[in-house]
Amino acid sequence: MKSSDLFERAKQLMPGGVSSPVRAIRPYPFYVERAAGSRLTTVDGVEFIDCCLAYGPLILGHVHPEVKGAIERQIEKGWLYGTPTPLEIDLAGTIIEDHPAVDMVRFVSSGSEATMAAIRLARGYTGKQDIVKVEGGFHGAHDAVLVKAGSGATTLGVPDSAGVLADVVAHTRQVPYNDPEALDTLLARNEDVAAFIVEPIMGNIGPVLPEDGYLADLREITAAHDVLLIFDEVITGYRVGIGGAQVRYGVKPDLATFGKIIGGGLPIGAFGGRREIMEMVAPSGPVYQAGTFSGNPASLAAGYATLRYLHEHPDVYRHLDEATRAIEETALDARRGSFVRMGSLFKHFFREAPPRNYRDVQECDREAFSRFWKAMLDAGIFLPPSQFETNFLSTAHTRTDIEKIADAYGSCLFA
């Protein structure tokens, strides 16, 4: 059955015909039959070089043999117990060893669940009610962070989704990214802020990179106002290097959230931080958090195999950086828009200068991006279908793949 036929059927069974809004490609999404390495093959028999990679988890590409082997070995033993497993200790130990800011970890089932629990923990630990986030920052699809971007540094929360109570997001304030002064001003006026949650590199509208000293300023400002600093590293964790953005930029948050890569392509999330904060989590403390699938053995096995591979092959990150640099050189030759990259994260913005915050990103030419995205798809390259989503590379992308991607950028930017 063709993708168009499958979508017609899916629309009768699922809202919008998809399981996540970002997959609602017009006029219909393509349906994947199989994947391997850097490639996706659709039910229509079309093959794409994949620069979406499930929105980030697959840093080793599709069906990596070591990850596949780890999953198969675990499935032979069982895939859900409802009890502790040795793998929890192995993966937790690796994450803690790689992140100086993390003394303890709690596993959950998704990045959204991790940020939700981290915010609850921050409130429970501090006894304060409010949180602050960055305008345009995405921290999952739970009520406290589904807030429309505002027009001022102290904007009160307004729900960004039907069904979210105004009373809930009234406790969520927002400030622009790369604007430490706005955060300092807001915290000086509000003594009831428990935490500031931020993607150290904005991934869901980017990548948008932190300016020099920005993250260090956030650490200083939050500490001065007795506010917990939460780094949302669901995207950047193990994507920009061992230890994520907090190690790359040398800034220690109080709490951090993880997902995507630490599950090797299977569902997972985690939050961690200073011991005295984490010991507030049940059963050690009064902040309740629980989940049937938390610490799922198959996800732990896939994640541990992935992290072990990254540790054993440290040159991975240099090679990925060189690959995005090669694409950048071609894109810049086109002299249209701006190209931003950080390691294996990259994006071409249809805006003259690289954006420094959400408001800048909103100025991008979306129609031009749509034409570009379609032209890239026709050229056999699958990019995330939004100007506001990051592109990714994996270790499975070969030199030939990179040359094809770069050549496609060179031609499609003029579409």
C-alpha cells in the first residue's frame, strides 16, 4: 500500500493521521518500511539520506550492530520486569561519571517526563511556586511549559494549548534567550521563583547558540537569587560531546534532564543533579515520581551500548563536526540566509544573520524554507520538515552521504 493510501486510512483512526504533530507533512507524510545506517526506505520504494534521525536519538544511525545486539540479548532475557535491574546501575553510573553536576539520576520514559519531574522537584526542594523558561524553548508537552512566547522580559504565562489551565501557566514566566539582564531583572522582582529551565543550546528552534559568557552568566544570576538552574539536555546530552553542553561550556547546573541518545533509539528520559536535591525524590523524600516503564531494560541496554560506543570511539565527535563544516561551506557559498552548526547539529536559516533568540527565528522566510525542504526531499535528503527543527548527522553518514547532502544544499538553496 502506498503512503498516500496509508495516510487516508490513518486519518480515520488517529487525530490528523499521525502520532505527533511534527509528522503531519503535506499533502501526506511518507511511511517508512525499514531503515539502516544513514538511510530510510519508504513503502513507496524511495530511499532517503536521513538528516532527521528520529529528531536526535540515533547518533550511531539506524540499526547499529552493537545497539541491535544489546537489544536482542536483553529481549532474550525479557523486556519488562517491574523490578530493579543491573543495567540501571550501569547506565546511571556512566551518566554520573560523565557529568560533574550530576550526583544521582532517576530514569523515566521520555524527555517530557524528565523535565516535568525536574520542575516538580525544584518546587519541592525550594518551596517556591514559579518557574522561568526561555521564550520559544521547548521542554516537552506538559502543562507548565506549554506557554506562548511573550513580548516582554516579565511576560506572564498564557496557555499555548487548549486544555491548559491559565492558573497553571500563570506560574511560568519567560525571558529571551541570550539576554541575561532580562533574567536578572525578572528574578529581582520575583522572590517566588523555584527554577530557571533552559536548553543550553536551543535545539527545538535551532540550533541557536549561546553567546560567549551567556551560560556562565545564567549560573551566576540564578545562584545570586537562590534559584535552581535546570539544563534541559534532552537534545544536547551526548550530542555535542561526552558530558553534553554543561561540560562543553564548563557550567554546572543544579539539575539536568536527559533523553534521546541515552536510550539508543528506544524510549527513555532521566533527570539528575546535586545529591541533596535528588534525595528529595520518593522514596527517599516527599517529591513523588513513579512510572511502570521507568528503567525499561531494553531501553537501558540500547542506551548503555550507545554510550559505551561513544566512549570507545572519541573521534566520533571530531568527524561529525568536520562533516557539518563541509555542509556549511557549501551552504555559505550559496550566499542565501545563514548557516548555524554545533558538532552534529546544523540548520540553514532563511534569515540574513544567524538568530540569537526566538524572536529572531520568527523572522525567517518560512515559504522559502518550504520550497527548500521540498527540493531537498526531491534530491533524496530528508530534513526535519520545519524551519524550527534542528538537523542531525550520525556516525553512519559516509563521506559519500556528506558530499550528496552538501551538493544538494548547493543546488536546492536556489529553489
